[in-house]
Amino acid sequence: MLTMFDGIQNRLFAPMEYVVGIARTPWERHAYHRLRQQVFCAEQQIFMDNDCDEVDLTAIPIIATCYMAGMPDQIVGAVRIHESLPGIWHGSRLAVHAEHRKLGRIGAELIRMAVSTAHGLGARQFFAQVQEQNVLFFRRLHWKSLGVTTLHGLLHHDMEADLSRYPAHGRDQTWLLRPQPCPRQVA
């Protein structure tokens, strides 16, 4: 039997809302790192055991939290931002839990939160190194490719966000995201 939500036919309960914001509590930060390890080490096998690096010492972790019955349940999305030079910001380690990739716009909202937060903190430019298969997705979100590079053995594009499309906001901003039903395909 098909359900409204593509990709969750076997789930007993479909989450109806997510909150996107900065990871602040110890459990949020722990789950943020666990999700990154799951995606970049176990699933994509880009790193052996741990994807942490020196950027994590200063980066601001941004998360998407799945809510069940009005309570935070699981961190299902992650990205980090950091300032490399005054006004020059970068986003990296964008990850969405496999079971939540088809629901709503979690990846897009993480990107929007990342860039808007950095913009609010004084970003004049915002960059990311994006895996080849995600370039079109980023272009739809008003990013441009600056060239191709190889990183960790994979093709990436150096990309820049159009800051005029990302209104600046403060660090305390959070967004509520409700998944949209996927249209049913007729055979």
C-alpha cells in the first residue's frame, strides 16, 4: 500500500515536523557528530572512523531535529559553518539521515539556515565544496560553481552562495519545517 510520504512506507510513524537551528545542548552536539559519522564514514566511506577535523574547533553546528509528539526525538540533519577570514564564511559536512532524505526539504533548509546565520554574523561571501552529484541541487538554491576540484578522492565543485537570496538573521533563529506530501505517481 502506498502512503502519502515517499520512502517511509515501512515506518510506523511519520514525523510531522522538524526544527532547524544551532546545536546547543550536549545531546544535540553528540547526535550531530554521530550523524556525520554515520553519513561520511559508514555510508559514504569517505573517512575511516571519524570525520572531525580542526574546523570543528571553531565551527557552528546547525541541525535539523525530528519531533515526535511535540518532543525532540532525533537529529536527522547536520551542517557546520565557520569563518576563515573576516567576512569569508564556509559551510561543510552537510548530512541528512537516509530515512529522512525524501521528506520535506531538510537539506535545503539546513543550507538556508547556514548561509543566513553566517550572513547575520557578517559574511560578505559564503563558500562550500560540494560533491558532484549535489551541484544541481545547490544551483537551484542560488549557488554558482567556481570550478572543479578533487577532495578525498571525489569530484567536488567550489561553490559560492548568492547572499542576496539569504536574508541575514541572528544566532537564536530557528525554523519549523513540516514535510510536504510527495505527489503520487500514476502508472
